[in-house]
Amino acid sequence: MFTIGMLMKVKPGCYPEYKKAHDELWPAIAKSMSDNKVSMEIFLYRDQLFLHAIAPSEADWDKSRQHPELRRWHDYMATLLQANTEGKIIFEELEKAFTFGDFGD
């Protein structure tokens, strides 16, 4: 099983729109994640978002990230999240510090 954790930062005042967008996740993106057996949860702590995702394999995760609508989704999310000078969302991939139970590698 593949697992990943990432941090993102919400721009001031943008969390309500971010939350609404995810509550109404675009069907094509949800289908791509489902088709590739990707499960994801995102937690909010102050202005930080912690994304945790699992997939059967890294290849499944990568395949779900190749859907053509994802580019447009990321462009939209870059208006709500901290982005670099090229307008790309800053995802900070986290080092795995501990694993127990069903997340085994």
C-alpha cells in the first residue's frame, strides 16, 4: 500500500471557498481517484492543511494524478492556497515518522 502526507497553506480568508470546493469535488476528479482506489482525507490546523492519501500502489496514485481535469483543479486551488512564483501550489511532502497497523509498507 502506498501512503503520502503533504502540507499546504490556505491563503487568508480562503478556507470557506476551499472547503466548499472540496465538498463539491468535481465528478471527473472523484471518479479518477475512485477508479485508482485512492482514498484521501485533508485536515485543517490553523492555516495549514494536512493531506493524507492511500492507494494500492504508487503507480495507482500517480495514475490518479494524471487526469486532465486535475490541472484545471490545481490552477483553481492555487488561487486559494499558497503558491510559488509560477502559480503552482506549494505542497510540502512529509517524511513518514511512524507507521502502525494497516498502513504497512
